[in-house]
Amino acid sequence: QGHPVESGGGAVQPGGSLTLSCAASESWLIFRPMAWYRQTPGNQREFVADITHAGRTKYEDSVKGRFTISRDNAKNTVILQMNNLQPEDTATYYCNLSPEYQPDSWGPGTQVTVSS
């Protein structure tokens, strides 16, 4: 059983796009809602979006209409498509179980930097 592994971060200009990917073992994903979180230095990790096994989604208000979360249960992956990125989206992004599972073990995340 492996911890989810995030990838896809990078540096973009405001208005740009990135696609983050989370790969996890089947035992992590099966029937469980998965979420993306983000954290900036000195601040608490915050919820960004989550998706149930059936595909129901929920988003933090500041990313609604710009970010899209999806999952491919056959490939055990969770995707976060981020469009119209803004400097305030700069953070380290993490993938894990949804908040109701109170995840307490985290991977290294993937860094997203938005600047001109």
C-alpha cells in the first residue's frame, strides 16, 4: 500500500494552466473520496477540491470555475486541472483522502508557482 504521489507542478504566468496528477494504489482510492489541498509557508494546509468515487465534486470558493477535479478509477489517478492561475494560487499542492477521513500522513506534494 503506497502513499499517493503528486506530480505536474511548475511555474507559470498569471492566466496560465497546469494539470496536477495524483497516483495512488488501488487500496487508497477504492470507494474513497479523494481531495486536493494546498499549503503556503507559515499557513495551514487548506482544502481545494474533492471528488467521490462516483464523481461528485466540491470546490473551495476561490477556485470554482477555474479548477476541475476528476478521477480515473481504472488507473487509480486523481487529476486537478487548473486554469486561469493567479499568484494567490502559488502553493505546494497535495493529494490525499477527503477531509472527513482526517488524513494525517502526507507526501512531499508538488510546487505550483504563479508569477509574472
